[in-house]
Amino acid sequence: MNKVFKVIWNSRLNIFVVASELARGYCKSTAGSTSFGSLLKYPLMSALAVSISCILTTGTFAADLQVYDFSPQDPFEEIISGSTHLTGGFSGIQRGETGYTWTTLGQAREDGLITGDSGQWVDKDIFRMGSQTKSINYTDPVTGSTVTMKVYDNNDMQTEAAKDFRVVVSQPVGKDGQYVDRNLYQVGAGASLDVDVGQKTGNWVGAADNQFNVIMKSSVNTQNLSSAYHVTNGGSLNYQSKTVVQLGNSDNNIKDASNALAWMTAADFVGEFDSVIGKQNITNIDEFKAYNDALIQALQDGQIQLTEAQYADELNKARDTSLHGIFADTGSIAADDAIRAFVNRDAVSYIHGVGSGTNVVIDKDANIQLVGSDATVVNLENGARLTNNGTLGTAGNTYRGAYIIAARNTSFVDNNGVIDAGTNPEMADFFSSGAAGVAQGAHTAILANGSSVINNNSSGVINVAARGNYYGNTGVLMSGNATLNNDGAINIAASNEANSILGNGANIGVVTQQNTTFNNRGTLYIGRLAQRAPDDANTDIAIKQQSIGVHLYGNGTYNGSDTSQIIIGSKVQNATAIDVGGNATLDQKGSININGAVTGESVSSNIGIIARAGTQAAKVVHDGIINLNGLNSTGIQVLENGQITSSGTININGGLDPVTHYANYGIYVQGEKALAILSGTVNLSGDGAIGVHARDKGEIDVTENGTVNFKDGVNQTGYYIFGAGSTIKNAASSVQDASTQNATLYRVDGGASFYGSADSSAQLNASGDGATIIRTTGAGSHFDSGKLALSVTGTGATGIRIEGGATGEITSDAVIVRVAGKDTTAGIVDGNYYNLDGSVNDAQKGDSVLTSYAVLETANTADGAFGYIARNGGRLIHEGSINFTADNSTGILVDGGILENHSDVTVNGVAVNIQGANSEVTNSGVVTATDGQAAYLVGNNATLALNGNGETRAAGTAHGILLDTGAKGLTVDGATITMDSAGSGNAIENKAAISGIQLKNTTINVGNGVGVHTGASMAQTNSGTININGSGTGILFENVADGSDTDQTLDMSDSRDLVINVNGAQGNGIITRASTDLKTGASVNVLDSDGKSALVVQGTTKNVEQSGKLISVSDKAAVVDLNNGVLESFINKGDILALDASHTALEMNSGNGITFTNASGGKYCRSGESA
């Protein structure tokens, strides 16, 4: 092995000159320790011959070599041949000139160093905004839960006089003042070098022999032309040392027209402008802070709704955000001065491996830490390979940042040890600030491009510090066609986070872009202290700056095997496991555990997977497990124009937090053309948990075996779809069941839509107490069942709810499998809008409409179930059929709602139950009570307006309309009520004893019952027809409960158009049993010659006024029977017409006689005669 620098052709002597050997005057062979002079057989041998002699002098064993005391002025480089063992220390190596001095911008301007117009900014104040990481709470107007957003913190905003800002000003160092284009140790073909320099125990980081401190430069900005160890052409380097490396940074580069002394944003404010919260006038930082406070307050009060980006835009309207460079005049520095060369992570490295077959090995006990340098620790190119069994790292970086490993152009890395990007614990002793000093600056653990392959093997650990000011930190940054295979651990944000961080950046684990591939079989962990081995115990740490496990975009591919894990630590907020966008491919079969459970005034959310614009559901697939174990977390979030398929499992292991009101979501889809396809499972545990949520034109498609399972908790929502244009489509073949108390399987809200597929084989169940299958609510929201199969079995459960102005349709293709259980209901339509917590929002009350073509039958409906409920102004349009034969069934409950029935409702019990005021029924179909209570039961505090040309039928013990105790009113308009001749019920039974029942153009057909049975007066004006075909009575006025005399006054004086036709001999027209005066005005036709009286006055009534038209053809009874024994007066204002003069018009055979008055306009004569 020989010490050689360059072989230079000397044109004057026509020979090659070895510059370094002529300068140093000696050469040492690795074969022994003999001096160079004693090796010379011919003292006058040319320099070329000397060099050749040195090159050929090799040994057959690893020779020891002492570290050479390099200097920038000495062009010497060590060329290694054979096997060599490098020992000694680095303390004798000269660093080189720094090439700068420190000064202030103000002083630099005074010294005439500032060029052109850039000097104007020196008189300004620098404005630092801080980072947009402060979390605030506000109430989500959609869900009512507490949500967070990130804003700027006034406490982080700073100003500093630009003139006082310290900068470095370049100074000339001369052509050889720094190491330019130098490769100090060169290991080529067939050569190997073992580096065993300095101490390995004790305070090695502080030992001079362990300090490699050299300012290295490249003459080309983008080419690595300088290194300590240059390994090429199949050479090998085995690094066994512990070394602190400093190679220079941007301060050592020239500051000229291409490289500013400083960049600044001035504290300049725009004055007057229009803001989302009104006109503003901002002229200084205090007013700017006040404006920020006002924006934040408006967000929290719900006055405005902005995204985080929109908020930042609104805030920045108030200031000049331009970035201004301040430049120095360095034209006096020579063109060939070393200060004009470049140090950066592309141009300088500590170890530079080039070429196929070239191997760099870091021994298991070795440790290389690059400090404060804009460079690369190990740079691999064109097929070179690195095997790291020890420790590599960077510490105390600048804002420009460094690479620990750069694998370029199809190079290879095997990491079996530890890669520390700002996290090496031994380096804490190197900095006065300890571990914080180690983490400082921007860090990138690995750069991989071309077709390079990075293997982080099962024993390998990559640690990345939490980000500092201005920039983010990255574990592995890939481009081109590079591949990362992870079987070990990658720890992101693995150091304690600094306070008041400036600028916006992120902690990123792996950047997978362009055509790169990340195959993960190991672990990514966000927010635990750095490890020395993958099986080290976890120590979770608090992290609030943005963190991303995998940043996947371009044509990148992420393959997460079933053994892979991405974990967000328990003290982490503002983190995302996988952020995917563009044409990328995601195949996530592993587990993502979101454990963030940070408490405090406001805590940012954590997310499992974000799918951004350009993603495709066929290529972005979650097929693994996502566990939401903390607070304020989302399993999958899909943004505008993004798509994802979730065929795996999402476990929500906590619902709405009772203290903070933070919610967890399984899938959250937001924005136009945002799509999530659910063919997997979402499991809900925890009160108030929401499985799947879409808003702002987002879409959810439930396919194949897609389902939300309700495991444990109350008031849970499976799918929540909100906003105009937001939709959910269900074409699944699965069975989905809202199985917990008050659960809702689907909530469609705020103008969103649900469309059940026409070829769906899905079955949707509500087995939980008070559960609902589909709740569609809010103006503009719409539900279409398609071919869904619905089964409602929980106590008080409901199939379909249409509320708050929404519309919905249960099509004829829908299958109502079962409506069973106490108080279960197939469908409810309700004008009220109910918040997620069940409270009523009066501001969103609307005209809800449910149209149903469903067929409900006894076979699928149990005792105690309801067909439908219409309440609070909600309208049910019934186009299907109800046929309940079980005892005590109820077809439809109308509770202050509206029923439009266009079909058949047949029930044994109550066909239509009316509860609450202002109920309205329009019937053009047939409503039948086959037995039981009534076709229409009007309950406590209820009123009914029955309209339409349909028919109401009652049989058995059922009434046509039963006004039950506490009922408040009844109007019948245009309807027909038909009582079965064999039944015992009445057409209208006024058990409530309410007055004012009104008939308008109503037809009542009675057999043996009563047309209207009431103990209180009907309305003064009535019309229609009551047909008595058996032994029934048209109107029976008495106490309904027991048939005793009523004490209510009857006044139907304007009811002449209400005609009672008594068709049989046993029938009755009007019978009164009262203790009060009466005004009867209905008309009666007794049409049978053996018929009874048209009007019979019983009880203790003393005064009667009759204004109807009473006609009788009966041979056996008077037209009017007044034989109650106490009647005193009778006034006729209508018509009383007997068959002829031989028939009695009015009869009274008891009492003391009456005063009869035939008032003006009254008729009292035989039928066909004039009065």
C-alpha cells in the first residue's frame, strides 16, 4: 500500500511528477515500518519510478496505517491497496479556514457589504409567525361534537430588528484554504480498509482523536467530489471506529448574488382590506394579533366556517408575506478561492462508495455521527453497497440538513443496526443543551433514488428526531424506482419536541413518490423515544407538530404486509399514519394503531389513512386493521377527488368523549368526488361513536360484505351522510344490524341522499332498543330504499325515519323482512329535526315526506308493532299495503302528522292511531279495522282531520273513528265510513265527549251500530249522508260511557245538509238523551213504512229547536217523538214531513204539554203538502 496524491504530467521534463511525495519527501509501505529513504535502491530514481515503486510495494497481510495529518494546502491523498488497518487519531488533521466572520446586517451595511436594493430591508423588522400548530376547539354544526383545527399562536409571533440579525459574511481563504475536490482515503479494486481510529470507550464523543473536523468542498454543486473515504470499483471499507464528523455547512459557502446573507419576511401590514369577518385596518403587530384573535373567536362561535388553509389565507391578508433576500458584495474574492466551492449533502460525504461490488460495512460497535454539517455520512452510487451493523447518525444539524445515507443510482443498503437522525443518546454529551442539541436542525436519515434498494432488516432501527424550526425531518426519502424493505423499526418524532417551533414542517417516516416502492413488514412508530433495538420497551412522548408515517404519492407503492404495524403513540396529536395522493398504490394489510389520547384545553386529531386528490379506489386499499384506541381520531379520511376501498377492519374503541366531546370516526369522506368504498367492517364500541361519515358532496358505496357492527355503547351511528350532493349507495350482500340502544345504522342529513341498489341483496336490521335502520333528515335530504331488505326487531326500534324536511321512498322492491317487538315501526315521518344527541332543533323543522310502496303483513309483523308513524307535521304517503291480523295491532300512528293513504290498510286493532294535535288524514284508499278498537283511534290531546274520497271500514267490535279519552277534535271531509252490518262498533264514537265534531260531505254507512255516538254537540254546520241499513242509529246523543243523559247542549242548527237515510224498519234517525236544551239541524229520511221516528227526544230535555228536514214514510211512528214527559217547548225552523194527513208528524203523549212554534220558514205538514 502506498501514500500517493496525484501523478501530474510535467511537460518541461516530459515525466510524471508525484506531487505529494515530492512535497512530503517520504512514503511508507504497509509491508513494514522501514523508512521511505531506506527503500530506495537508486537515490536518483525519478518521481514516477518512486510512485510506481510505492504502488507495487504491498504485503500479504493487513498492514497497520496511521492516520495522516492532512491539511488543505497539502494535496496528499492516501491510496489504499491490499488490506489495510487504519489506526491512530484524527486530532492532527487540519480543519481548513472557515471562510466567514459573524456580524449583524446593520454592521454589514455600514461596512458597505450589502448590495443593490436589498439594503432597504435592513431598516425593517423581521416578522416570525411561528407554526400553525396551536389547536382550538369549536362545535361542529353538523354533529354537535367538539372538533379541532390548527391556528397560529399569538405567543409565538415575534419581531426582531433586521439590523440586529446576526449573519455570516464570507471571507477569502485562498485557493487551498479548504479541502476542495479531495478524497483523503481512496480504496479501489482489490483493496480493503479497516478504520479503527480513536477510542471506543469512555467519553469518546469528546476525545480529540475521535473528532474528524474538516471543511470539505466540491467544485461542482451537484457532484460528490470530496470525501474522507472514497471506495470504488469493488473496494471494501470496514468502519470499526466511533467518530464525530464535521464537514462544514452553508456558513462555509460564499454569500453572493446566488446565496443570500439572510432571507426575511418584514413586519409590514397592508392597512385596510376586506376579511371574512368584515372590513379591517391592520397596521402593526398588535393589531395583527387582535385580528388573529377575532378570526379564532369567529370560528369558535360558529360565525364562520373555514378550513385550516382558508383560515391561514384570511390571516395573511393582513400582512406582506413576501420573502426578501439580503445579499452581500463578495466580488473581491478571487474566482478560484475555495470559498466559492460548495459544501452540501449532494457534494460532500464522509464515506463515498461508488460502483458495483463496492462494499462499505459499519461494524456493530462502530458509531459515526455527523454534526452541524450540510453533507452525507455515507453516499452510495452506481451499485455500491452499505451494510450497517453499528450506528450512523446526524446531530445538531443546520436548517439545510444532512443525509445519513444516500443511496443513488441502484445502490444497496442493509441496515442491521441503528440509524439516528438527531437521536443518538451518546451525542448528548457533545452539546451544552444535551439531547435538544442533538435533535436540532433538519434531518433526513436515508435518501434513495434510481433503482436503489434499502433493507431495514429485523434488527434494524431508524430513529428520526422531532422536527425543529422551519423544516421537517424525514426517515427515508425515496425517488425514481427505489425500494424500501422494512422488517425492523422506524421511529418517527423520536425525541422530545421543542417549544414555540417556527415555520411549518412535518415529521415524516417514509416518502414514497414517483415509481418507488415501500414494502413494510415491520413497525413504524410515531411518538416514542429512539430505540437501540426493535424490541426495546416503548417510552411514549408528547408530540403535537404534524407527523406522517408514510407519505405516498406520484406512482409510489406501499405494501403493508399482515405483520406490519404503524403506531401513533398515546401522547401524540396531529399525526397521520399514511398520507396517500395522486396515482399512488396502497395495499395496506397490516395494522394501524391510533393510541393518541392527549388531554388538555384543545388537542389536534390523529388519522389512520388520508386519501387525497387523484387516488383511485381500485389502487388504494385498506385490507388490514385500524384500531382507534384514543380520542379525536379518524380511521380513514378521504378528501376532494380522492378515493379508497376499505375491505379490512376498523375498530372504533371509544365513542364521543363525555368530557371533551371529541368524536372518533371510522371513515370520514369530505368534498366533491371524494369516494370511500366499504366492503369490509367497521366495529363500533363506545357511546356516540360514528362509523362512517360523508359530507360536502362526499360519497360512500357499501358493497360486497361491507358492514358496520355495533359492538357496545349507546346512541351510535353507523353511517352519517351530510350535505347536498353527499350520497350513500348500498349494494352490499351483508347483514347489517343496528344492535345497540338508540343506534342508527344510516343517518342521511343536510341535503344528502341514500340510494339502495336495485340489485342489492343486503339485509339491514334494527335489533337494538330504540334503534333505527335509516334516518333521513334535513331539508333536501332524500332516501330511496331500492331493493333493501329491512328487519326491525328491537323494542321501540324503527326501520325508516324521514325527518326535518327530508323526503324518502320505500319502493315496492324493498323487502320488509320483519317488524317485531314492542312498539317497533316500519317507518316514521317527522317534521322535527333531531340532533345526534336526540334534542330537537326547532330552526330546522320542515315538511318531511315519506312515500311507501311496501307490503306489511302479519307474517312479518308481530303483536305490538306499528306499520308507520307520521308526527309533527310529517307527511306519510301510503301507496303500499298493510294487513295485520294479529290482535291489538296498529297500522299507522299519526301524531300531529299527515297521512295520505292511497291504498289498503287492514288491521285487527287500530288501523290508524291519531295522537297529538293537528293530525290530518287524506284517504283515497281503504282503511279497515277488522276487529279491535277502531279504524281511526283519536287519542289524548289529539285532533283529526279526515279527508279524501277513500273509505273507512270497521267490523267486529271496532269503531270507524274512536275519539278516545282526552281527544280534542275531529273533522271529516269527503270521506266514507262503512260499518260492517255484523259488527258492534259505531262509525264515530265520541268517548272523549268533545264538542265540535264536524262532517263535511261525509258518507257513513251503518248496519246495527251508530253513525255518530256523542255526548257533546257536533259542530253547528255539517253535511253529508248517513245511511242506516239495519237496527242502527244515525246520531245518538247521550253520555257515551253509560248511555245516561248528557248535560251538554246540542247545537247542530246549520246541519240541514247532513242527511240521515234510515233504510230499515229497526233503524233510527236521531235519538237524544240529554238534560239540556237541544238544537237539532240534521235531516232524516225514514224510508221504511215500518220505520221508527226520524227524531226521538228522550232524557229530561225541556226545549227543542229543530231546523233540519225530517221526512218519514212510516206507518207506525210519528216523524218526531217527543215523549220524554218533561218537554216544554218545541220550535220548528225546518221541515217535518209525514207521509200524509193520516200520519203523525209530531207526537207527545206524556207530560204537561208543550208550546209548539212553527217558526218562519218552517214546514209542518204531510209529505208533498205545503205548510
